[in-house]
Amino acid sequence: MIKPVYVFSGFLDSGKTSAIKEVLYDPRFNEGESTLIIVMEEGDEVYDDKFKKYAHAIVEYLDFKDFTHAKMQELNKKYAFERVFIEFNGMEDDLKLYANGFIEEWELAQTLTVFDATKFKLQALNWRQFVYNHVVNAEVAVFNRSDDCDRKYIRNNLKAINPHLELIFEDKDGNVDKAIEDDLFVGDDIYVNDLDYGLWYMDALDNPLKYENKKLSLNVTFLEDLPQYDMALIMGRRAMVCCDNDIADIGLTVVGVDKKAIKKGEYYRLHGVIHCLDDESGYKTCLLYVDKQEKAPAPDEELVSFN
């Protein structure tokens, strides 16, 4: 029998223990299954006997260095359980956990990262590599204490790392609100200036249908050829998503361009209309159907930053 593994990642005191308890107290997720909780970091919140009894949970405390295949085999034989929750150490490298793999009977089901929204800006500035590691392979990021946080700043930083990351914001009372209100890029004729390219790109990832049939003008450069199409390219900007050595392309498919007139390293102001299509993963994505292209000066800051 395959045992699903759920990884809860995030910094110390971000609320990982509370998130695990909230999930296992939820009758929609807990129908009597037994759960092994592997704790690699101890914070202020604890798993008390009342919780363990209700959740049919076994709690095992381990240092990450001891989380070996041999140890997992030992736990597999020692306890009777149907699934595994891992509360990961926030100052360890999440990527090492995935690289380590699991034994044959365990299979990664989901990674959820928890943040204290009041500390995110500080963490993004000072521990950006850890922020990157926490979210690059995650499906969901939960921000608690998010009453007064800058949700656009959070979205723009994290979507640059993982475009399909689902963001969930909880207020101090635990109420969930996933909305991010944007007062930029409204109307039927949208001009994106160089400084706002990152903001526009992240909003288009989150709300592609908002731009359906809208006129768009923006300054971009060549990123990737699409040789199977005569008049289509990937064009956009480059962005720092983690550190100085971690640069990513953030671009969109443009249709109707004159490929012969596009040169690498040059910038072009493209004008056209947005239409949305499903990408290979089934997500809606924006395509720009170009009706005018013209050379443009490079932005003052060519590298898009989200700080």
C-alpha cells in the first residue's frame, strides 16, 4: 500500500504545527486515518495528547540528518499508519528533502509552505534563497496574520519563482481570503511601462481572462524562438527570482511578429490584442496577437526585480 507524504515547509514559527493540526482537525481530511507526523523543527506550538488521540496521530521527532532511507524503513516497520506528514526544518534546504527521495512505500502527495505574512518582506530580503527553496516545488503557500500585508508584493515575488503556486491568505482569526485586488492595468487599452512589467506579468498569470480582447502595449526583448511557427516567438524580460545568479525568463507568446526584424539583445515596443488559450498544463495563458512592432530603447534597469 502506497502511503502519501505531505510536506509542510516554512520558517521557524511560521505556523507549520498549527497548519498541520488545522488540517487533521478538519473532518473533511480526517476520516479516521492514522497519520505519522515527522517533526524536524520544534516551535512554541506542540502536539498534545488530546490532538494525537483525535487525529490518530503518531509523532516522531527527528533531525534532518537522521532522515535516511534506513530510518524511514524503521518507522515503516515500527508504526501502523496510512499517511505521513513532515514538518520540515525551515533553515534546511527543502531541495535536499526531495533529492533524498522516499522509500518505495511512500510517495510525495503535496508540499504546502507556511509563512507569517508580517515577516515576509524581511525574509524575502535577507533569506531569499530559503524563500526560493520553500516555494519552488510547493503547490500551496499559506500566509497567516495577513490582515495588513502587501499581497501584491508577496504574489510578485513568489509567482516569479513558481507561476502555478496557489496563494492563500488568512487573517488573524483564521478566515481565508485568496483575493488580491489590483487597481493597475484596467480599461480596454493598456500601456505597460518598463517599471511595471513585472507587476503586469504577475497579474496576467493570476488573472489571464481579465485581459481577454484587451489592447496591450509593452516593451520586450527576444527570449525564445518557436521554430514550428512562422510568426510566433517568446518575448519578454529577464528577472531575478532568487539571487544574483538565479535569473529567469518571464515572457509571453507573441503571434504575428516579423521574425526577421527581431534581433537578440534589442528591445521592441509591441502593440496588439490579448487572447487567452489553454497551455500544456491546462492553465489559461495570455497570447499577444501583434499588429505593430517597433524598435525601442532598453529599459534603464533591464533586469526585473521584485524587491
